[in-house]
Amino acid sequence: MKRNIIVLVLFLSTFAYAFGQNAKADLSNETMLSESDFAKAKDLYLKMCNSESFKLMRENSLILVGKLGYIDNLDFYLTEENFINWISLHLSETKFNSVEEAIELRKVCLESQRKLDSENKEVYELIKLASKEQVREILKPHRLRL
């Protein structure tokens, strides 16, 4: 269960990162999707969750999380510099054999996330415009898998 929560946090962190520096502000806005856009967002998100790109991103994330072990704060993951610093200091606490192995796996994870993001720009744009309640409802299929 902890592993699934960490994967969710990792996914949501990279999901937010995909929105750019203003992601938190965008997700906290009080706009609301129309009924048709809300239905479209839910459908597109479900299709994304069932896509090969999503499955690959999730698989790569599970491998990364398995090698990192339990981490209560993933802020270090978001920038390459922070990741390199963190993994250099904590390598012995992980299941990685080298810093290079960790960096490479992070790159693979980020690349699979970028591919997923590029294939699903429309759903991300709709989510940016959704209310908090709508976002919870759109993301429900992913939460139910955990």
C-alpha cells in the first residue's frame, strides 16, 4: 500500500511538473468545466490510464520507487541537480548499485512521463480548467487502481 501511495505521489508530482511553474496555482483555481468538457475530460483521462504509455510510465515509476525505498518527501526528484545531490548522499539507503544507475532510471521515468504528457495534452488542459471537485472526479479511475 505504501508503495502505491508513493507511485501516486510520484505520478502526481510529475503530472504537476508537466503544467510548469504555475501548476499549483492552476490546480487551485475556481473555474469549472462545462458538462460536456467534464465528460470529455473523464473519458480522456480513463483512456490515458488504459494506454500503453501510462502502463509504461507506471511500470518505470514502480521500479524507481522499489529501488528508492520509502521516501516521505519527493521534492528532490523534481530537478536533476536535487536528485543527483540526494542520491549521492543516500545511495547506501537505496537498492541502486550506483549514482549513474539511479540517474539513468530517473531519465527513463521522465521520458516515459514526457511521452504520456505529449500524447494527452488535451486532458491536461481540461484538468487545468476544472474545479477541485471535478479534478477529484476526473482522477478517480487512477485512485481506484491503488
